[in-house]
Amino acid sequence: MDIASVEGIVKLQEITKEPHAPSFVEGVTNLRGSVLPVIDLRKWFGLAFQETTKDTRIIVVTMSNKNVGMIVDAVSEVLTVSKQSIEPPPPMVTAVDTAFIVGMAKVDERLIILLDLAKALTSQEQAELHTMVS
């Protein structure tokens, strides 16, 4: 994801469940005196459950001028990716609802999927998150 949308990376902390929240929403947490809605990216992407570890983090991102926390398995590094190394996603990938995939970057021997998480959540899902803190 674009580092410009990242406000911070924090260790996993206590999250309060919200009744009637979408299934991928873990709840809300108190981050420096502000209520922060938190989503689980594993659930949102439909990935298998994984126990939290000492490496589990919350990435705080700005979406529609509001902060949202996203639980990730780990944050291993921050990379600078040149525009020349970014290719569009293969047509087979884009046939699925993957408007949030910006492209694929080749870095050394790795292939990195670049995400635009603001496009990952529908405007309705974003609105639901924001009403959780209102």
C-alpha cells in the first residue's frame, strides 16, 4: 500500500467488539485518545484464520479523511518501489472483483502485490466504519 496513506503501525492492543458490525470488523480500540475502528484483513480477503502472534500489528491508515486500523499478520519492511518495476495485474486477476489491486511489482526475486485499500472497502463499508465512531 502507499506509505502516504499510513498514519502509523502499532502493536495489537485490546479491541472492543461492536454489535451488528460487518463480519470483517473486529471492533474499535482507543488509540491515543481517539476511537479507531479496526478491521481484520484476513477476514476481509477471505483468508484462513491465523492465531495472533507477537508480530501481529495494526496498520493505521487514512480512508476518506478518517483513520481506520487494519490487523495484519506482520509488517516486515517498508520498500521504495520504482514505477518502472510496477506492472498491471494479469487479466485473469482483474476478472475478479479486485479493483483494489494497483499493480504487481518485481523487487529482486519477489513479486509484491500493490493494494489501494481505500478501493478495497466499498463506500457503504467505509460509511459503516465511520458511523462506529460517531
